[in-house]
Amino acid sequence: MQQSKLNKSSLQQQSIKVYVRVRPLLKKELGQECIIKTDQQKYVVIEQSTHILKQEYDQVFDDKVSQAEIFKFISPTIHKALQGYNTTIMAYGQTGSGKTHTMFGSDWEYSLNISLGHQSTFIDDLQTDQNHAGMIPRTIYTLFNNLQQGYYVYCSFLQIYNEKIYDLLQDHKVPQALQIHESKTEGIYVEQLTEYAVNNLYDCLTLMKRGEKNRMIRQTTMNLKSSRSHTIFQLLIETSKADSGGQLLRSKINLCDLAGSEKINKQDSMTSAHLNELKSINQSLTTLGKVIQNLSQNNKNINKLPIPYRESKITRLLQDSLGGNTLTNIFVNVAPNIYNIDETANSLKFAQRARNITQIVQANSINATDQELVNKLLKEIDYLKQLLNMKRKGLNSNDIHFKLMKIQEENERLRQANLSVNEVEKLMQENRKMREELQKLQSQSHENSESSHLIKHGSEEGFSGSEIDKQYNTYQQTQLSNNGLLIVSNPSMQKTEVTVRYKDRGNKVQTKLGYVEASEQMLQREKRLMSERKRVIERLELLEQLQFKNNLNSSMPLNGKFPKPSKKNSYNLLNRTVEEERISLPKLKIAERKLIHDQLI
């Protein structure tokens, strides 16, 4: 897709906002001296023989400030993203300083299996939980609660491990290193990085959970569950309807959790893998420090210093966030104890330099009649039409997969078109309608349980005990989709097939079949729901018979037996949604309806 054009009328100048967060002392640190003081929530004061400083930041949070209170300071930038502004939120600091707690939340380590080298997330209800959920789930929650009709949202999740980029939403058992490319039209992008279309906050939270589970971790001297990779969770937002000037807004939100720096202690026994991780992390963070320092100096000096973006993958990917058209917020996490004073002082110096960087930011928009956008829509519609025809012909998933790959190869030359804004909007509407029709077709299909090219479900902990569980019971389906292709997970299917999009080396948008794992807890929940429905059906039969018996206008059948629903009707009842079952309840008495309603909930 063509690079977003800048809206000059929205031009504004803004410095990078820097927030310092001081974590509480750990149990093993309770006897140590606390060397950090906060002053008026704006200053950090250190008075110690080797380090004496007092520095001002945009805001300073002590260990008593909750996640919800902190999020209030960055939530305005999330609203700006809906107006076309690019946004970045990142966490920086040494290992064990609280970066992942800030970005994901304190329960990120729920059901952690350290031997697997991966982590698993537990998401709390954001409406009632004001302490645990981090900036990423809160950003997702805020975005979708303020998202109106006419917006499309795409999600991607990557990690940089040992200076190699991996897609966290693909199978971690067969990792494939991805490459960074740059084009004149698109700018910097990651080749083959999948983007999932997400329809609601549950899509995003599920993808976040899935990707975070695949992130690399390791036990270190500073942290039992230390993240050993940089991650970027990105949300791409596009409007589906053009404004009066024929422009479509387009923006992105980068949510970045950096790996922590750590001293290489020669006295500690480290494996070669751990040592390589440390060298890679420290090298990339050193490059990040150079980039921040040179950008800070360039704001003051006429003679501009070169910016070493290309010296590490993380600075290359965040080039626009650090020195380009982005509203950037940086959390600098520090430890308060004297043992970590050197790392704390270095982090605070980094924060001070970052605060000196000024950026020119503008809203981004795309011309609705842009040839590349039109071609993309036409290609997607061709793709969806082919898939619709195949599904209607009863082809199984393997046949569809290979046929679609062949179709994509044959359709590399895009059709030429010269369409009006209204015609482009009609294309988008046609695209959406076909997605919905495909969703219905796919939800009725059970063939994907036999699909050999999809990844089998692995053991995974699901959401636990939160309001989101209750929402799922009502919502019933995990609607993870891309381009509208959906198969709802159920007890007989342990994976969900979707279509994902990505950019190839030629910067062309391509599509392919992907997958989404169904969590074990979700499968168990759906089994329980099926069991509840069976009980409801039995209760419905009994109540219908009681109504029939007590109906003065009806008479007892000659054989004295009441009719039972046919197998077909029973099957239909069994496959009704919760909402459909509730709609059928007015036939019953009020007290009886309440009883069934309580059973459903």
C-alpha cells in the first residue's frame, strides 16, 4: 500500500514524552538502602557519593502509583491514533526493573513454564481490575471502546532475538527469521510479517496472549523470568470511508517492550546461549543510546550528527518513532536500591536525552482513488470470490489452500482501474459483505480438523476467572479473522483457520492461510456450554409439556403421551447461539424463563 501522505493542516511540534517509573524494593532487597527520591512527581533525586543528580521529567511514578493512573497520561495519544497520528509507547530499563510489568501487567508470568523458554499470559478484566493490566491490554481496550464504525484494524506481533526478527503469531516450533526492507512508497517494513484483521478487543487480546506465549525468556540473576527479546506489538488503523477531500486516514500504534540490559558477570556460570543473548541485547541497547544521544544533540547543534539507525534491528524498526512522524512515549523503569545505582543512573541519563528530542508530527492519510489501494481491493475481492466458489463446491481445506496459492501466483499482475471515491467505498463494502458470507460458510465447516497444512494445537492456558471469561460465554466465538475468513473453534476443532496478509520483498501485499490456536480452557468452556444447552433443551421439553397440559384450549392426546421434538429440531436447538435460545424463551412463563436464563448464564 502506498505510504501515507501527511496532512499539513494537522502539523504540530512535540517532544518525546518521558515517564520515569520506580519499582518497589524486592523481598531480597528490603535491607538495602533506597537511593531514589521523587519530588513533586516531576523530579528524580539521587544523593549518593558516586552519583548526585536532580532531573526533571514529564512525570515520575513511585511504587504506589497504579497501572490505571499511569495509563491516564498516555491515553490521549491513543485517541490521537484514531485521528491519523502514529503513536509509539515503549518501556526501557535494566533487567528486572519492571518493563514487562508496565507494558503487559503483573500477571504476565501466569502459568509460566521456564523449561520451555516461553511465557503465558493471564488477562484480567480491565473494567474492574485497576492494578494488574499493563499498557498494552489497556491500549487495546481503549482503542476498541472508542472505535466507531468505518475503521479497519490490523494486528502484528514480532520479537527481535539475537538480532533476528521473528513473527510471534506464527508457529514458534519452526521459527523463520524475517528481513527488513525499505521502499520509497512504504518506508520500512518487515517482509513476510503477518497482519491479522481484528474485529474487537477479544481478537487483539487473544493474539497478544498467543504471541507473548512464544516470546523468549530466561532465568537471570536479576529476574527469574527475564524477557530476552525486544517485542513490538503493532496495531494498524485504517478508515474505510473517505472524508470530503477523498482521503482515508491511516495510523499505527507501536507498543514496544525492550529487553533489559544486564552486566556480564564473569564469576557467574553462563551458557554460551545466555552469553550471546546478553551481548546481542547490550549491543542493540547501546545503539539505541547512540541514536537517542545524536538526535538529542541535533536538536541543539547546527552541524547534524549521523544517526546510526542501521546498526541494530530495533533502532531500524523504530526509526520513525525516534526521529520521525510519531507521537512517542517512553517509560524508563528504574530500581530504587543502591546495588543497581550505576544502571539506574545510566537509565536516567538516557531518559533525559530522549526528552530533548523534538519531532514534527502530522496526521497520515491515503488518497482513496490511489491506484495501489484500488488494485489491492480488487485483488482481495478476486481472492475472496475464488474462495467462496471453492467453499460452495465443497472443496476441503487442503484443496483450497493449494488452489489459492496458485491463484495468487497467477494474479501477481494487478488489474488497472481508475475509480471514483464512491466506487472505492463500494469496493470496500463488497469486500466486507463477502467476508461476512465467508464467515458464515466457514463457521459451518468442520473440514479444517483434517487440514494437514495447519499447525496442531499445543497445550496452552486460557483466560482465567475474569470478566472476559463471562464475556466469552456470551460472545461465544473467538472471531479472529483476516479478510473475513473465519472458522469458529469448538470442541471438535482445536484450531481456527484464518487468512493473513503480509508484504513480499517487492512490497506487494499478499495473502495466505494461517491459523489460530484454540486454548484448552476455551475448548473446555465450549464443552460446558454444550452440556448446559442439553440441560436447557430437556428443561424446555418439560416446560412445553407442562404448558400443553395446563392449556385450557388444548386437550390430552388420546395415547396420553406428549410429543417430543424431532431429532432435527433437537439438533437445531443444540446448535443455537445463546442469543437465539434467549429469544425463544418468551414462550415460557416468566419464572420459568428466569430459571432457564440463569442456567444459560
